[in-house]
Amino acid sequence: MYEFNYHQAASLDDAAKLLGNEDAKLVAGGMTLIPTLKQRLAKPSDLVDLGPLAALKGIREEGGGVTIGAMTRHVEVHRSDVVKRVIPALAALAGMIGDPAVRNRGTIGGSIANNDPAADYPSAVLGLGATVVTARREIPGDDFFTGMFETALEPDEIVTAVKFPKPQAAAYQKFKNPASRYAIVGVFVARTGSGVRVAVTGAGPCVFRVPEMEAALGKSFSPDAIKDIAIPEDGLNSDIHASAEYRAHLVNVMARRAVAGCG
Ligand SMILES: Cc1cc2nc3c(=O)[nH]c(=O)nc-3n(C[C@H](O)[C@H](O)[C@H](O)COP(=O)(O)OP(=O)(O)OC[C@H]3O[C@@H](n4cnc5c(N)ncnc54)[C@H](O)[C@@H]3O)c2cc1C
């Protein structure tokens, strides 16, 4: 680990000011950032800890949906009575992230800001048509994830919350890496007032929607409606865990399971 200055943010304004320091970085749960620092893959001048900011924590029912503060930990989303009642698929997804240590430290804000290609939350943000709230604006989920580890966030922009609308029904199915529990392929399916949404994580460099499946499910919401929709393997991830061909196959399998799970 290289040396850096450590700051505890006193307020959002204070955090934004500290982020102005040369090569400063935010730290939330540290589950991704700290291992990166330990491996000397990053050399921030300053770490700005969002931990003290109570305003960024918590879950509330709002506008018929659920708003989750950026510093809310995965375990809190998983155990929340509000999330279980309003969007049970989201509570279930949070419970599938990593292991107990990761779920007790990792935060939703850190997860979506990091946008790991195999992370779970990006599929819920995209699949539910959620809105990412930052200290300066609101970003539609459809515009938030822009590429591998890339988002629409400006370098000094802080995620404060995510607003999830309540779907008519939703489910998440994940084929996990047995060691890390990251998604080799995860598919989030939601029936909403404005149509069906299908979002895939783990398969490609960035979470993506599958318009052909969405259209077919819009006509007939059943696993059979998408059984013949093949995902092209071109551009999908291929590594020691799974080939692109296998991932393409898994997208269809996980999507059908998710549709069946929507009840
Ligand atoms: C062993 C292991 C297994 C894991 N398995 C899974 C899994 O199965 N599924 C899954 O989805 N994830 C998994 N993760 C990742 C985990 O969910 C992390 O919690 C998450 O990626 C990052 O969240 P964090 O709060 O720890 O962020 P940090 O590590 O603190 O930060 C990550 C990045 O986000 C930035 N950031 C943090 N908060 C904000 C904010 N509010 N606004 C703007 N930028 C911000 C930081 O500057 C940093 O660049 C795993 C991690 C580990 C170590």
C-alpha cells in the first residue's frame, strides 16, 4: 500500500471539497478499493471516508417505491422489511452478494459507482429502471452504466441514494462464481407499468438490456416465450470461469428462471 492522507468527511460539502485534492478518492465499504490499494494498483493522494455521513444511510418507502441511501450496506438491504415487502427481488439480490463479511461492509453506492462487470446491483438498477441520485443531479439508470468500471459520474461526483420504483413483479437469478460469488451471469427481470425489462450482468463488459426478450415477454410473459432467443456470444466475456459461448447460453437459462420466479 502506498501512503495517503485519510479524511473522515464531516458533510457532503466537506467530502466534495476534499475530493478536490489531487488524486483524492472516496471510500465507502472499502471492499473493492482497499484490496486495490493493497495490491498497489491505485495510488490516491487522499481517501475521503463517507462513513460518518448518516444522511447517506438508510432505507425509506417513497413515492410507492424504495429509496436506499448510498452508504447502506448490502446486509441492511437484504434484511429490510420495507425492501422485502415492496421489492422482494431486490432484498434477495442483496443477500446473494459475496459472503457475510462483504455484505456487512459493502455499500450500494460503492457497488454501482464501481460498476464491476460481474456486480449484482447494476442489474437491479437497470432492470427496475431506477434513478441514481448524486449530490448534484439525478441520473436515470438507463444512462448510468457506460462501460466496464465506467459510469456517468463525474470524477468528483458523489452518489447519495438510489430510487427504485416498485415493479408489478420482479426476480433475479444468478449463476455465481463458486469462489467469489460474483455473477458469471445474473439476469434481473421486471414487469413494470411501461413494459418488461430484462437486465444482464456478468455476461458482458457492462450490464445490458435484452430488447428482444423484453418484446417477447411483453406479448407473453412466460419462460417459453424466450426459450428460442439466443444471445450472440460476440463481445461477451470469456475467461477461466466461463467461455463467451457458455455465458450466452446461461443468459437464456437465467432469464427463463427469473421469468418463472416472477410468479
Ligand atoms: C470477496 C468479495 C466478493 C464479492 N462478491 C460480490 C458479489 O457476489 N456481487 C457483487 O455485486 N459484489 C461483490 N463484491 C463487491 C462488493 O459488493 C463491494 O462492496 C462493492 O463492489 C463496492 O462497495 P464498497 O462500499 O465496498 O465500495 P468501496 O470499495 O469503498 O469503493 C468502490 C469504488 O466506488 C467509489 N465510491 C464509493 N462510494 C461512492 C459514492 N457514494 N459515490 C461515488 N463513488 C463512490 C470509490 O471511490 C471506489 O472507486 C465482492 C467483493 C469481495 C471483496
